[in-house]
Amino acid sequence: MKSLAYVVQVLVLMVVVYPALLLLVLWIAPPGASMPTRYAVSVLPALPVVGVALVLLRWLRQADELERRIQLDALAFSGIVTMLGGGAYVMLTGLPAYVLVTAFFLLWAVAVAVRRMWLGRGGE
């Protein structure tokens, strides 16, 4: 049940706070705004991403050794595959960067599931 609290925190950050900050940025600095203003507010949407990273780190600290190993192995695998394979594809095709980020998290989820099956941890 403890893991549910972390899932809720991540969902609130990415489903509520992130879109709200995107709208705030568009309101404060519309496309015609001065460049210094646009630069100043452009970092606002990154704050929920930092929050997600902190939530994940806090969750990893409370997890047992096997769960840490599963998550960190999956993170390393998905990071390598995404950055090497997906990065080149995105650059060559000119797709937006969010495609790369989405692919990273999908690969991470698949890698966690495969690693859990491999280590016999099932659906815990």
C-alpha cells in the first residue's frame, strides 16, 4: 500500500501540476512575448519533472535490495536503448523530443516487468 502513495504523487505532479504550469507559461509568455520573459518562464514545466525524480528516489530508498536492483537494472537498460537507438531516430526524422521521453518510460516499464519475471518476483 505504501507504493500507492508514490504513484499518486507522481500522477498529481505529471497530470495536474505539469499541464497547469504549461498553461501558465503560455499565459505569462505567449509566442509574441519578449525573449527574456520567455527564457525566464520556460523552466517552470521542468519543476514537476524534478519532483518526480525526488519521489522516485524517496521510493527507492524505502525499497528492499531486490526491488532496487530490479528498478536500477531496468532504468539502465531503458536509458541505454532509448538514448542510443531512439535518439538517433528522433534526430534523423525531426520528431519532437517528447517521443524520446515517452519511449524511455515505456521501455523502463517493460524492462521492470521482464526483470521481475527473470528474478521470480512476479507481480509484487
